[in-house]
Amino acid sequence: MRLKRSTWLLYLCIALSATSLGAAVAYRYSIAPEIYQDDWVRLSRAIDASADVHSPEVKQLLGEVGDAKALEDLGLVYALEDSLWVGAQQVTDSGVLHTFDVVNEERRPVRIVNIETSCGCSTAELSTRELRPGERTSLALRISHEKLSDGPHNYWATLATDSDSVWRYGVKVEIMRAVSWDRPDVYFGDVSSASPNEMNCELRLFQPPFLKTLKFDGVSVGSDHVRADVLPQESILRANGVVEHRVPVKLSLAPDGIREGHGFCYLTAAYSTDAGNGQAIARVHWTRISPYHVAPARLVLRDSDAAAPFTIVITHVSGLPFRVLSAEVPDYLLVTSGIGGSAAKEQTLTLWFDQARLPGQHRFDGVVLKTDLKADDVVTIPTVFLRALRTSVSQPGNPSTGEKR
């Protein structure tokens, strides 16, 4: 069967339209594959299903996807206390501003009918909304100063035209603290061994050209168990005239005197600028596993148990014989046996309530024991005292006379 010439022309137009559409989407995909890959798949499936590039499904997808006119990297935005700057450019209170060059690449005049941004932390402004073919205008994308947070971010402005096309302009921004530790959390792990534990961290300071002074003033540690030694620093010239100062710090933790369980302290670096002083804080923490096994591992006591004794059985994980030299207990407990006896692989302590010192409310305490194996070895047993809840219940009576029934 021979097809009419008009039918052939119709098929040819559809094929050419589909080819040009596929090329446009592929070009858009090559600009920003991480954003438009799913849209390209959806659009291809819609064309295959309808065999018509002018179908409502395809037009809807085109309206949702649009063309990415620009995707630019704004770069690093440094933050120092309440001041921000992009490279060497200081950011004002109005926020971070980035300007795009908008060009009407269509063959007909267009009018921008709607402007949307990716989030409430950014605003977009156009110099003009009506563009002739090939005419240019500028799009200002402003990111709020107060809502900038650390890490990488994408910000977008979407322009919808009266020709059902959508243009998107975006920037990739990474917010970085100007003075910060490379490791905000330094974890020593288990420090049960007697040998000192060492960790390295680094303080980084980024100084733009307009900031005359950015000086490291020293470091302090909030624990007697941790020592911080500052090593020689180095300076590196970055882009836009930003100088990066690196201050390596070696942390040493001595396990002597550290009780079992989890402990932490803060590592504070002080710095000064011509605009004022500041601090960068990191958290240093560690865990010490007790070499003793205690049963029960936790004492839960009630005032109703005051007439009964409690026993605590302690053994060393290596099976070594030892003696319990002393015990620190809450004021409502008494140790009646188990202190100062002969060395043994298993020690048993007996505790009683002191009736005269029973607390009037719930208490969270601990029993701390010292042994003769090591001078700094202690055994801590969490203790919880729960007072029984007592309420007086009165019988209902006559509200007028107060007489009970």
C-alpha cells in the first residue's frame, strides 16, 4: 500500500521534531547530568509511549524540566563569627549575591511570567521581564546571610515564560568556617592500657586580603588527662588572595587516673582579628573499659529494701587476686564487710541501708571502690535509690457537713 505524500511529510515532521527535542534534552543533560538524568528518562518514555512530541504528557514534562541556561560554581563562602566573604569579597548583611546573564535564545519575543527560587533563603530579581530574540538581561540571585549553613549547597532560580518554556539558573556554594578544626570530634577509643595515647589534629585559619589580622593565640584543654602540644604552623596562598594558615596540634592522653566509662573534654583554640576575638572548639572524648567484672553491674535500691543486706561480687578479668582497700558509698549506705580483707580472686562486699539517712526523694549515685592492684584503679557501680510513692486516700463524704460515709 502506497502512502500519500502528505502522510510521508507528517511522519518526516514528527521524526525531525523528535530528533531536535532529543538533541535539546541531551544538551541539557550534558550540562547538569546529576539534575536532569531522571528527566531525560521520563521524557524519552513519554515520547515513546505517545509517538507525538506535541502530546500533553510531553508538553507537561517540558514545562517541568525546561532548559538549564546556566550552572555556575560560586565557590567557597568563608564564615568568621558573624562575617562572611566569597573569596576576597566580603559579604554584606544583605547576603551573598550572584548575577547571571540571561539571553532569549528563542526565535520569538518572550515575557517572563513567573520567578521562583529553590528555597526561602534565596531571592531572585530580573532587570527586565520582556526580551526580544537575542536580547540580554541580568538575573540577581541573592542568598540570605542569616540562613547560610556549613557544607555544600545548591541554590536555584527558575524563570517561566509565556511560551511554556522554563529556564533555570543555579549556583553551587560551599560554606566553610574560616577558623575550624579539621576534626571537630577527636576520639581516643579505649584507653585501658597504661601507655599514653596520642592523636593529631589541625586548626585551619583562612585569611582574606581585606582582613589585616587573623592570628592564632593558643590552645587550651579542659582536662588534666589531656595535653596539647602545638607544632610549627605553615601558610599557603589560596585563590583570590586568601591565605590558609595550618596549625598542627598533637594531643596526648594519659590513662592514669581516668575512671571507667565514657569521658570527654573540650579543645579550645583562641584567635584574634582586627574585628575582634573568637574561639574554635573541638570535642575530645575517650572510653575506658574497667578490668573488673561486677555483679550486679547496677544497684537499684528502694526504701522497702532497707531491712535486707546487699552483696556485690567483684572479680578481675585476668583472674588476678586482689584486695579492696576502700569504698566510697552514698550517705544512706553502709559497708559492713569486704574491705581490707585478704587477697582473693573474688571479693564480696555487704552493704546495708542507714535508716536514719534514707533520702527523701529519688537519688542517682555510685559506689566507688579502690583496689591494691593499681593505685589509680577504681571500680564504679552506678546506684539508683527509688523512694516508694505513698499517698493518703480519704473516703468520700458529704460536702455540706464534711461527714464521711
